[in-house]
Amino acid sequence: MKDHGEERRYYFQKHRATTLHYDLRLEMVGMLKSWAVPKGPSLDPAVKRLAVMVEDHELSYDGFEGVIPEGKYGAGTVMLWDYGTFRILDNDEPMAGLKKGRLKFAVSGEKLRGTFSLVRMRDTKNWLLIKSRDGQEKPGYDITEDMPDSAKSGKSMEEIAKTGPVFKKD
Ligand code: MN
């Protein structure tokens, strides 16, 4: 199966659970591969952001924004901070990159643009998210500080929190 360059779904959520963090979700092998990124992305290639691989999400999860009720997994406020598509750059098969612990991909989001790498640290669930030097890097710029609100609704975390919990039908 050769799907190099295929357009895939990309989401970056901002999630206030026990602590505030960001959740990167990339469509691969029929799932949304997910990483919790405590500090969120940086456009500065010198800044390596910890990205802890967490459970896959179903594709049907599809960029949720709202409030997960108390007692449910991930309880708290979720913002769709960014979304769009991405393409895998250096592997014909995403599984190979995941196994090797090295994924290079080009993001076309509302906020994030250009090439990023996810690099796994030896024998752990810990990866590093790093912006490539591709002409779209911004050294010293803090995108999470400068663009804090939802790419979907324009709402702040406080405004989303006020909308109240969303109970799934199932
Ligand atoms: Mn989360």
C-alpha cells in the first residue's frame, strides 16, 4: 500500500482536564493517532516539544469541541484549537514511520503551516514535536500565546466552558 502524499485529517485540540494540554491527532492506519503535547506546538525549530503518545481515537471522533462531563474519560473543556489536513513526507507507509519512531509531515491547518517532525525517544511513549526549517518557521514566536482561541468557533476556553457538558447519545 503506497499512500505517500495522501491528504489526511489533522486536529490539534486544547484540553483543560486535570491540567491544560494540547492533543495532536493525525489520521493514520484508519485511526486518529494521538499525542498529548503539554505545551502545545512551537514554530521555533530550536524548541522541541514533548508529545506523549496516548490512545488512538476513532475517525468518527472528528475534531470535537465542547465540554466532556465529570466522571467521563477526558472530563473537562475541549477546544478545536486547529484543524486541517496533513501529508506524510518521508515514508510510503505511515506504519513504517510509527515503528521507526520518526514521522515527517506537512501540515495545512488554519494556524499551523509547513513541515514538522515527530521523533520518538528510545523505547518510550515520549516523542518530540519539532518544527522544520522550511521557510515557515518563526523563531521566538509563541503561537499558543498569540492565537489562543478556537479555529472552529473563534471561542475562548472560558466561552466553551460556559456552553456546558455534551452528553453523547450512545
Ligand atoms: Mn487530552
